[in-house]
Amino acid sequence: MLLLSQPSDGDFDSDFDEAFDEEFEEAFRQLERQTARFPLMIVAIFLGVAVLMLSIAAVSGIGAWRSLSREESTPGRVVELVIRRDEGGYKFYYPVVEFYLPHEDRQTATLSEGSTSPGYTVGESVTVLYDPQRPTSARIKSVESAILKWLLPSITAVLAAAFFAATFLAIWILRPDSAEQE
């Protein structure tokens, strides 16, 4: 009570206001520095994922291109349809093809691409594409098998483009407004 009852020259209030204002400004500057890192983190994560997807697309695309460039074509025929069931009990039909290598060696290969309905009949003539170094990994020449070769590079390239777009969108959305800077 004694302190409150003493006459004040007014300096206490102004000193308190100045100290409070300085403390508030410093706390506000620290908060600005901390929140400025968050948008940068988001942009860095999006950019990192985009670069990773682009790398996977490039590596898998080069692998698909090399694989396709080594393939040779030869006539063949479907000699059997292997039926396999998945965990859900669904049937998948895998054609077994027979073809001849250039040295007149007969080769038989079960294709890795199956379908839920038989896409080929036993005895059907087909064009077989194979790698001379690994003839057991043959495939039947078709649009579907070509699409399967390019599926991983295509999906990862689309994802890379989407993440690059998301990165630029995040930069645009999280940019400081010119009105706030003034």
C-alpha cells in the first residue's frame, strides 16, 4: 500500500511499457524465425520426393529401354496354360510358349504375365520376344506386354511431375505477401 500510495512521476509506466514492448518484439521475431522454417521444410520434402520419383523413373526407364533393345523376335506357339490361384482364390492363366533359338535349340518358357481369363489358346501361334542371354524370360509380343515394360517408369514419372507441381504450388502458396513485407 505504501508503494501504491506514493506519488509517481510517471516514469514507471513508461519504463514498463518500453520493456514490455521490447520483450514482445523479441518474442515475435523469434516466432517469425521459427515459423519461417516450416514452409521451407514442406517445400524441401516435396522437392525431395519429386527428385526421388524422377530418379526411379529414369533408372527404370533406362532399364526398360535396355531390356527392349536386347530382345529378339521369333515365331512360337502356346503349348500349355498354367492355372495358378492367388490368396483370394482367383484363377490366373499363364501361357507356356515354345520357340526355337537361332541354333535350333528348342526353348520353353512360362510367361510371368497372367490374366484372369485365358488370353491365348493351346496351339496358338504367337511372336515371342526374348533376351538371347536369358531366353527363359521371354514374353509374347503384344500391346499389354509393352505397357507392362513401361508401367513403372510411367507411374513414377507422373508422380515426379505431380510432386514438382506440388512443390511449385507450395512455394506459391507459402510465399510471403508483398503487403506483409512492407
